[in-house]
Amino acid sequence: MKTIQKIIMSALALPFVGAGLFTSCTEVESSLVEYVEDNELDDPNDTVFSFVGIMGKMQNIADRTILLGELRSDLVVPTDEATTDIYDLAMFKAGINNQYNKPSDYYAIIQNCNYYLAHVDTVLSKRGYKVFEKEIAAVKAYRAWVYLQLAANYGEVPFVTEPILREKDADPELYPKYDVKKVADYFIADLAPCVDTPFPDNYGYDALAYIPVRVLLADLNLWAGNYEQAARLYFEYLNDRDKSDYHAIGTERSHWVDYRFEDVSGSPSRTSVATIRLNEDEFDGVVGHLSDVFESTINNSYYFQVKPSAALGQLSRSQRYTLLYQDPLTFATDTITPPDTLVYDPASLQGDLRLYSCYTLTGNNTSNDTYSKYMQTISKVSETTVVLYTVQQIYLRYAEALNLAGYPQFAFGVLKYGLYYNNLNTRFTPEEVASASHLVNFNQYNFTNANTFGIHARGCGDCHCDTLYAIPSLPTLDDSIKFVENTIIDEMALETAFEGMRYQDLLRYALRHNDTDWFATKVASRGGTLDPDLYTLLSDRKNWFLPLPGNTSLK
């Protein structure tokens, strides 16, 4: 076999090709095509080289995943110190030359995945097992996830599932344009056979390096409008499907210590499910720069480029914090809230405590005018790890799917109580449980009050006792679904702020309801009042998406 590493090296360096969006393909003609009759990945060493290369290219879009998902939402706003590219991205004015508008980095991953899937030996077996079955599933998941990001960020994108090996095939006009619905439909079918395939286990990576196929399939079904199927897939992932790997929501929270409301304790950490790991040193490869955007660092002279929006602060402060109090003499219990006379310093102590637990703004005692007088820290931001999925985020999407499948009581239960055996039998009627048992019947031994509670409690105290935090009496089931859907949207903001997920959550809601005005109003009101110019811009749906660089045929 000729030196397959030469072929793979070319493929690993090859983005999808064309003017702007596509770059030169000269190296394809001189290296890949030379080996068209001898390019199978049928040796473990070759597949390792190719597979690790794909994972390495994921690093190139790591920071962008957070920036594109957060800056174009209602939860942050650019500061006066933002670079032009950051400001334009946040204001939906990013052009084709914006440094964060590089679809070629996404297509480089897709091209490598397409090459791998086209040439890996799919039938090679040892001791009754297909040798590369796990790698194939992982590569398919990377490709599907990247296409989902592309479609959400660009609206419609050229869709190609075969490797580009010749210059004449690199014209994007040769390929159909897929929006997020078409992408979802395609990859639902593509990934379904891989849903039970384990992660690869011989590359030195832990499980967080891989995208769980079942969760990604659930996401795709959520985008496609298959809500019952999405809820089932999320449930199967969270529940103990194989009796050994289950995902309880946890009981960590940020809370007032006692009824005096004098001190706050705890921080509700995220439980990561999939991540992109970055290097600590540029000499080792790709490093992260998110802190220079979101936080005060020596690199930016402590001048952070974005900050929490007024809308996020208002939403957080508007939440009702409740505490279950027991009288030490009578042992009578009551639900109490912070008194109206309580002075909140900082203001993020009011209402939901999750913002307070991850965000700080303090004065910087410096007499040097070169440096900012303020220091901003956001603990969710990491230079070395970009989180793609958390257990908490999956629970929220599970609630979204449950609600839209027609089970608003259980969807709200995810927020208020947590779904486990005792709660199912005490919080819901037998008829309700019977109707949704295939989607909510968590294993009674693995899910208990010791490891499961409502996700709203991560910042709002003993919300399971709060009689005001409830679905009101509404005329129809559709009215209840709409109420819970809006509650979940707010909960997503409270729980996943600064995690790069908000733009897609807003987009999914707006596309589902075909509601341009809702999206435009939501984002344009992030400053606390409606920005008429931003509202007008976003009233044209094409401005929601990044512009693709011009498509020019290669010669």
C-alpha cells in the first residue's frame, strides 16, 4: 500500500474549496488524485492518523461556537472596547471579511469526515466485531454536528457528503443548499444506525471528546419538529439505558444560607457531556481566546469586550427566590422570600442566584490609565475547554421536547421538581403518568431526591414549594404548552447564559412559530429597551444569518 499518510495529510489540510468560501484545490490534484486507486483506510495506523486529525480540526471552531452562539443573542451586549469584528458580529453586521466568518473551517472538518467515511474499511472484522464501527459513528456525529452549526449560523449552506478530490468538483453551485430542517432530516436517517454504538476507546481521549449520538439525534429531531421522538431520545440518554450510565441532574445550587438572607453559598457547576479541548500553549497547537472577549485579562488591559445584557439582569432579578422555613419551636413550615427591605449588593443577588454565582464585576485599584478601572470575570469561560453539551442543557431540551409533544405538566416538572419515581407518584395524576410513562419513567433506584431536583432550584431555592411557580389554569392544552414553552425559554437563559447556546435556542423557537417579530423584539430589547435600528434590521430574516462569501467557480 502506498504511503496513505500523504493522502490523509492532504485531506487534513484541505478545506472545502472555492472563492472566499472555498480555497484553492491545487494540492488535491497533485496528491489525493495520485492515489485514487489505493486510498482505502484499511490499516489501524492510517485510521488513527485520519481520525485524530478530524478531532484536531474541531479546535479551529471551538471559540467561534461560543461567540456565534452568545454574541448574537439577547444575553450579552458589546462594550465600547469591543473590536470592530466583535461589535459587528453582535450587531448582526458581520461581513464576509469578518474574522469570525470563516465557513471554510467548518467545511474543512466536513471534507475530512467525508473522506474518512468514503475510504474507511467498513467491513473489516476481528473476532466478530467490525474494527472501525466506533470510529465511523464518531465521525458521522462530528459531521452532523458541524452541519447543524453551519445551517443555524448561515441559514442555507452547500450540502456535500462526498469528499472533494478534483478541482472541477469544488464549485459550490454543484451542490444543493440545505437549511437547518433539511440538515436535520438528512442526519436523522444517517445517524440512526449508530445510536447504540459506543465511543472509540483506543485514542487516549476520554468520553468528553466525543459527541453522544443519541443526544445529537434528539437535537436533530427537535429541530425537525419530531418532538415525541426527541423526548424519547433525550430520556433514553438521561435514564439508565444500560444500567450503568445514567445522568441525574444533580442537587448543586447557589442559595441563601438561611432565613436571615445574609449570605449566599454554593455554585451550581455544569456537568459536561461533550467538549472541545484546546491547548495551553500556542507551540502545542490551537489555543483559546474567549477570556480576552468575555473577561478582564492582561492581554486586553482588563477592557472586556462584552458584558451581560440589561435584559439578562432584568430576567434574573424578576425571579422569585423561595426558602422552605421551619419554625424551631412549633416545627411549622412556611415558604418565605427575601424581605422587600433587603439591600442587594451586588444587584445580581436579587432573584435567581445563578448569574451572581458565575459573574462578577469589581473595581480595579489601579492608577494606570492604560488599564480598565473595572474587572469582569465570568467563571463559565475557559481558555482550554469549550463545552458543547451539559447534562443541565440536555434536561432543558428534554423539557422542551416533552412540552411540545403534548406533556406540559411533565415538562414543567423538570423545572420545578425533577422527575424521579416518588415525584411521579406524588406530583402528577395516575392518568398523566400513564400517558407519558414511556418518556418519564426514570429508574427508581438511580434517580432519587438525593441526586435529582428541579433545574429552577439551581438558582431560585426551594421552588418545589413555591405555589406561585406553577402553570396557571388555562382554557386549553395548547395554552398550557405555550406558557410552559415561554417558561423554558426563560429558564434556558438563566441556566445557560454565556455558554454559547442562546442564539440557536432563540432561532429554533422563532422558526418553529414562523415568528420573525418575536426574534427581532427579543434580541433588539437586550439593552433593556427596544433598539429600533436593531429591531428593523432583524425584522428582515436574512439578517439573522452570517453572509456566505461569494461563490466563484474554480478554473
